[in-house]
Amino acid sequence: MAENVFIREADPKDARQIADVHVRSWQAAYRGLIPDEELANLSVDEREHFWSQILSRSQRSTLVLLEQDVVVGWTAFGAARDPDCDSTQVYELYGIYLLSNYWNTGCGRQLFQGAEQRMSSLALEIVLWVFEKNIRARRFYEAAGFRIEAGKQKHITIREATLAEVRYRKKLVQS
């Protein structure tokens, strides 16, 4: 596990750094899944605008992982958005991303555990969507106790690529 990292709630001043991690981690994690042109066109400025809006509202929680006051990862979660999930009992992990040099260091697990601890006092279960072909992420979620839900799949189109997403679910231990 990386030393000198800590987790805290994100605030609006973190928007630029979160956006940078968002773009850079997508470019590393989704190479070969999402068309290269789409990855190359990702904009930190556009993501910063998105994150400024998200962080100024309180509809979701966002945690950041910092090393020497620099955001190197983030996770966001809140009420489940799927119509078949009771949003008072099921929360959704909207995303968890780290800069690629923090992969396989335990930092992702540490960040997820921080989110899971907060969600366990608010919900009974967590769901998440992941690209079916994103084997690294699927292994991560399975190691964290998530199980794929049979028959829960959707497709999104990014440029000329149609990507399947599968839903995972985990029961929470109440705190």
C-alpha cells in the first residue's frame, strides 16, 4: 500500500484535480475498450465543469485519495439510479478511479473501504455497473465481495463502439 496517502470528503476546490484523474485514468484503463479517438478527445476542462457542478450539490458523496495534498484517486456514490433498486436501501458506486501508477498498490481497496464504510450506515446493498470486458475492474470488485447479477446487462455506444456493461451487487454489513 502506498504510504502517505489519506482519504477525505471532496469539496468544490478539488474539481480540477478530480477531473485530471478522471481523464487520465480513463485513458489508461479503457485503452482497447473505448475507441482511441474518444480517449484522446477527453477534456480535463469539460470534466472540471462536470465535477464543479457535482461537488456543489449534495446528491452524491465523493471521496478523494490524496498523496501530499494531490488528488490521485476518487470514488463517488449515492442512491441507486436503477428503477429496480429501492434507493432507500440500495446505494450505487458510481465510479472509482486512480492514476495508473497507484493501481495494484492497495490504494483502490483503501478508497473503496472508505466508501463502503460510509454506505454501510445508509444502505443494505451496493450496486455498480462495469464494462463487461474490463477484467481488471471486475477482479477488483469480485475481490471486494461483489457478485455479478444474472441478467443485469445494458449497452452503451461510444462513437462506433457498443460496449456491454454488467451489474454487480454486494450486501453490506450494517455498522
